[in-house]
Amino acid sequence: MDKERIDQIIDKHHSDPSSLIQILLDIQAEHHWLPKEALEQISERLQVPMTRVQHIATFYKAFSLVPKGRHQIHICMGTACHVRGASRVLDTVEGLTGIKPGETDLDLKFSLETVNCLGCCALGPVLEIDGKTHGKMAPVQTADVLKNYD
Amino acid sequence: MSEILLKIDGKEVKAREGMTVLEAAQRAGISIPTLCHHEKLEPYGACRLCIVEIDMRGWKKLVVSCLYPVAQDLVVTTKSEKINRIRKMIVELLLAHAPDAFDLQDLAREYGADRDRFEKESSFCIHCGLCVRYCAEVKKKHAVGFVNRGANREISFIPEVASKECWNCKECFPLCPTEALQAAYVLTEALMSHTRQ
Ligand code: SF4
Ligand code: FES
Ligand code: FES
């Protein structure tokens, strides 16, 4: 993410120190992670110490300080999905992407996380990609769904 | 500023409005154990060791004295079996994180705390915040701060700031009740010299 774009986002929030979290969220949404340079730029422009920016960026799970893929895969491991075969869905995704939960592939295509119940147990096993829910997943369907992303 | 009269451990104590119970007690020569309190810093209330019992017209409550403001006719008890039991527990919990901290060992002796009561989870830092707050409030350098949260919270130096400011200051070192601060600094230093090469 270039410096100008970050400046634009900061300007949009009038360089207001109380908008720190919102600025971080905007950058996270656009860039999928928060590079150190971005944090430094924010610290300087908002006149907020780096310790504080870092404290907030590491406090909330919504922020990532390491590169994330373009697409975020969440696999539900909740009880309902588990009994309906979530682990097979996870195995399939791990096999196809080559990454384990918490990891991101080298092409920065996918990041994988597991979650405990997405709140739509009747659809289990559930897989969510970039916020879109895919229900009743079996290994074959899982592979088909993943093909739609690049 | 108006004067306030309160009673601490049966002793009449005069205080000014806006003072905390801890300040009033200290001024009257009554000692209350503290770990995260520092007179130059804003009250923080992290360690809970300074807990006392207050009685406001028959209404009893446990409060942390370093945060609780004095009030007219407040009756404060700083030592009792109940309070000592709570302090003992706090020390035991902290010892699980920093079993070899001298300050904690002294407190353990005083309150009869068992060093091995809880399974060790040596993170060394007990999150008193003295280093972070001292650097921010007194030195205004913000070289060290907290990162992460909950049980994983730890201190972290900002290398760019630390490399300029810390070597000649290090005023936070003696404040740390454990050895965690110094260790974190030494680590940061090592990483800095490594990247410089
Ligand atoms: S490193 Fe020491 S002074 Fe700093 S917060 Fe931890 S225990 Fe307190
Ligand atoms: S257990 Fe998967 S959605 Fe509830
Ligand atoms: S000294 Fe009061 S909470 Fe630590």
C-alpha cells in the first residue's frame, strides 16, 4: 500500500487521534494487513506515540501485523459442523492451499483460520470466504468453491 | 481546598479533597503494600495489592486504596484477616508469573504466600505498567509499551526510539518489580545491533 493512499485515509478522518482505530480498520480492510511503515506514518501524522499504535494494533484480533492473503477462509469447527465432517473440509482446504490455520500462502492468495460456530449450524459444515458463507460442504464442493477465487 | 476527616485503622486522619485513601494513609504513617503505585505517576490500579476495606455509614466494601478517593467520615481498615487472605492470593498468583522476583518474595514472606501454589507460567512481567507509564508520563519518550492482550500481554520497546533514548536513561529499570523489563531491553538491544550489522 503506498504512502499517498494511507495519507488519503488519514485525511478522510481529519488526522484525528481519536479516529486511530477507524484508520487502522480502513487500512486493514483495503490492504488485509498493517505494515510497520503504515503504523509509523499514522503515528507521525496523528501525533500518537508508536507505543499506543502498536498497543491497539496488537490488541484487536481484527488487525494483522503480518501479510494476509487476498481471500480470508474461515472454516467452522464448532460442534455442529464438527459432527457433520468439518475436519474433512479442513483437510481438503489444507491440501489444496498448502497452508494450515493461522497461515498465509506464499502467493498471498489465501489466509486460513478456524472458528468455533459461525451461527448457521443447520448449514454445516460451513466454510466462509471473504464473508460469504458456503454451506453443506463436502470435499468435492469445497474444491469447487476454492476454484472461484484467484 | 476543603479538609476531610476520615478514620484509618482507628486513627483520625486529615486529608484534602481529591486525595486517595492510599495517599492519606501514607501521610499518616500507615503503610499499605503496593506494587503498581508510584507517586510521580497517575493512579493505575493494576496489581490490587493495596486493597482495603471501607465502611461508609455501615456499608462495607473492598476497594483499591490507590484509586479510591477520600471522603468525609470514611472508615478504612487496611489490615484484617480477610484483607490479608486476599493479598496472599494476589501474591501467589503473581508468583506464578515471576517466581524469582525479590519484591514478591518479600511480600510472600509477609503474607505467608506459597510460591508454588499455582502452576508456573513464567512470563516474568506482572503487568504493573510502571515502566510503560514512567516512560510516557515522566520522560515523555514512549519508548516502551504494551502489546497483545490478556495473558499474552507483554512489554515491547520501539527499537527506533529505544536506540536513541534508552541507553542514557534506563530510569525505568529500578522501578520494575521483576527482571522482565531489563530482559526485554537487553533483547531489543541485541536485535538492534543485529540489524545494524
Ligand atoms: S516489565 Fe516490569 S515494570 Fe514493566 S510492566 Fe512488567 S513488571 Fe511492570
Ligand atoms: S457449528 Fe458451524 S455454524 Fe455453528
Ligand atoms: S498499588 Fe493499588 S492497585 Fe497496585
